[in-house]
Amino acid sequence: MKILFVLLAIVNAFNYDPALANELTAFSFAAYCNLEDILNWNVGTISEQYPHLSKIQIFENIELETRGYIAYNSHSQAITVVFRGSQNLKNFIADIDAQKIEFNPICKCQVHEGFFAAYTSLKIHLDVLLGEYRMKYPYAKYHVTGHSLGGAMATLFASELSMIGLKVTLVTVGSPRVGDSDFYDWFSTLKVTHSRLTNKKDIGPHLPLAKYDFEHVNTEIWYKDGINYVICEEVKGEDPTCSASVQYPNLNDHLTYLGWSSNSCHAQMAE
């Protein structure tokens, strides 16, 4: 009976914040905008609706074409870190393979080799910036987000923030599976509040294939029709009634989440 109560407490401890998820989803698509527009926080409907980002700095690796940005959100009082997805999402989805690599000695797990390479290409720059922001905003919260490949990198970064004792709110948007079963077990012990957004029949969360020992980490929030969401069960191997139930996934549902897309960079809100 005690075990049952513990399990119920774990399930009930998750509190999904749809307003925050919408904001971080918008920020994840802002990462696809023109670099100067991001720095000036002039990114169409995204900055119109969420004007509170300041002190924005870009981190990138030109050779691997990886990028993200870090900023301070005065509204939520959060240091916000955003990872950009691949510049060519169609090719990215088509090229995902099943290669794995050791993540770190503490985890004793493996993650996708390509996602890890993308993440480490940015980490050296991001670590320096994060140190600056932590000194400037010592009482800030930590919000981390990213779409597609950006979601995979965000997951790895959030886990390492937790390793140094920070509480992190992580919202991933259409993220692929990041690591193996051991990564799932380890990630589940961390102080990371993770909302893993999936959209309708998006193909991204179905890759890399589970049969190659890749598993998603909790907690999935499935926007089954793009508007209404289901808070999926926190189970190892994914809730079979959520995104995993989709038989014929597609790319189109990967490109737009909660009404946001890379087109939001230039669009203006209706009066």
C-alpha cells in the first residue's frame, strides 16, 4: 500500500502550465528567426505577445550550423535558454539514425550520437554565458526549451543544470527520443519539470525508432488535435494512448505547434 501512495504522489506532483508552455514554444520557434531580429527582440508575433525578453545573447557553432540564445525574462524572472532546431527540418528527420554514445560517467547511459555532437558544439559557449547570467540574476528561475533537434539539446542541457543542483523547467517541442533506457532511468531522478509537447501526428517524437533502444523521458503532453491536450501517463516506454498511438505520422505536424511556427518571425498579430 505504501508503494501505491508513493507512486500516486509522484504522478500528482507534475503540474502542467499551458501558458508557460505556450510562451516557451513561441521562444523555441523564435530561434529560427533572423539573428539580428532575435538580438533586437523584433520577431513578429512572438515578440509582440511576449515582449519581456532582454539581455539576449546568441551562442552558435558556425561549422555545425547549431545555434541558440540565452536571455532574461523579466516577466517570469527566469534565465531562459533556447536551442534552435535544424535549419532543414525535412533533411534532419530523414537523416536520423540509431547511433549512440556515452553521455557522462554519472549517468552511465547512452544518448544519440548526433544530438550529443550538436549539444557539445554549443556547450563551451553556453557555459560561459550561463556563468555571466547566474552572477547577474542570482535568484532567477531556469527555463530551457527547444523545438525538434533543439528539444533534444535542451533535454541534455537541462539534465546537466540539474546535476549542479539547479531546479529547471524544461519544455521540449516535437523532440525526438534522446537516449536509451538507462538515460530514462537517470533523467527520472533529476529535478527537472519536463513538459514534452507532441502535436497530432508529428513524426519527430517517433524517432529514432524505439526498437533501437531509444526511450522518451516524461512527461508527454499530447495536443491530439493541435488545440486540446492530454497529460499522458508517466510510464517508461511511453503512454500507448498518446502520440505513440499514431500509426501514420507526418512532417507537417512537426512544423507548427500551438499556432507557432518559423513563419511567426515575420507575421503581425491581428488587431
